[in-house]
Amino acid sequence: MADVIETDRTTQFVRLLKENGTWQEFEADWRAQCDAIGEDFEFYAGSTIAVVGDLISSEQKNAGVFGLKIDGSYAAMCQINRAGLPKYDSPVLRTRFMTLAPDYDLTDKSSTEYGNVLVSLLFEVVKLAITDDGLGSKHIKFHLPSPQDVPFFSALGRHIKERDVFASIETRGMWLYITRK
Amino acid sequence: MKGSEIMNEKMKDALKAAFSATIAEVGIDCFKKTSLFMSNRRENTEVKMAA
């Protein structure tokens, strides 16, 4: 099972776990980002951290919390799990709690910087679905928990579809669905 | 370059181009309203609780 996937010299997708210190590194990084901006870390991220608690305590083959590290700093995180679902011919990789780092949330970044984070995050999840023993899946779903996610991700899905890199991609309800070729 | 690396580059380039096209269509403000931003997620929760 891949714990760290290097996409290039500056980007890594890291499985966050307490037992190897990666979670503590992630938390310290986001706490420092909050401190630099004058935001309270517990107020900022407490609710999300609470829901991923079980997954960072011990490594699970079919689920995990991952941090996207760019240039040595954690730029985003998400929770991923693989499960069999009704109406699917094979297990589905589900991505939830996609969250940008405090520095991207509380300061203004350029479109290029936001694009780099989101593209890297989507790319790394798809790469896990292709290469990881425990998380490998033909079908991938990204949760869009807010109605305000739908306009952006619907447009993104259409523009990705035009580029013909997946067998299918569409938004339905509160999810973005991808099936790999 | 290996075949898998070429595929990775092709996919990443497609995602980058799609993001740029999306921003050109809907604007960066549409992106900044998504739940990717913790501030928006917290705001939505507070609105629901207030209701």
C-alpha cells in the first residue's frame, strides 16, 4: 500500500497517521498556518479533524486520510475509502471532506495557485484508484456537500469530459462521478 | 518516459486545461464559494443551525 506518492519534485500525497508522525506533522503545519494569519486552529479545523479521528489512529487497507503536500507544506486534505456499492460492478473509491489549507482559505491566492492544488488533489485521488492495492477502483466519487459546489464542479466535469481522459464523468446530486477507462 | 508516466502527464494536463476553462466560464468567485474552503463549510453549518 502506498503511503507517499511523489508526483514530481514538489508534490506528495501523504497518508496521514499518528503512528508514523505524519498526522502530527500535518496538524503542526496547519496550526502554524492559522497562527500566521491570526486564526484559531481549533475553531478553524476542529470539526473536520473530529470526523477523521478513527482513520488517523490506525492504518486501514480500504480507507485513509490523505494530505496533499506542495513545496513542503500541506495544501489540502481529504478522506478516502473504498467500498462495494449497490448498482456498481466493482468497488467504488469515495472521496469526502476535501479541504484546502488555512493559507489557501484565509489569504487570497491566484487562480493558478488554486488550480494547482485542486488539479493535484483530483489527480492524486485518481492515481490512488489506479495504483493502490487497497484503494484501487474503476469508479471514483467526489462528495460535494454544499449546493454551492454544484455549479463549479458541474462546469469542471463538462470541461474534463471534453478532454476524453475518463470513460465517463458527470455530476449527479451531491457527487462528482468518474469512471476510469 | 514510461507509458504510465505519459498517461499521468496527459491526465494532469487535461485537468489543468479543464480547470482554466472552468474558471473562464464561471469565474474564480464561483470556485471560492465551494466547500473546499473550510470557512464556507462552517458558514453553511452556522446558517443551518440558526435556521
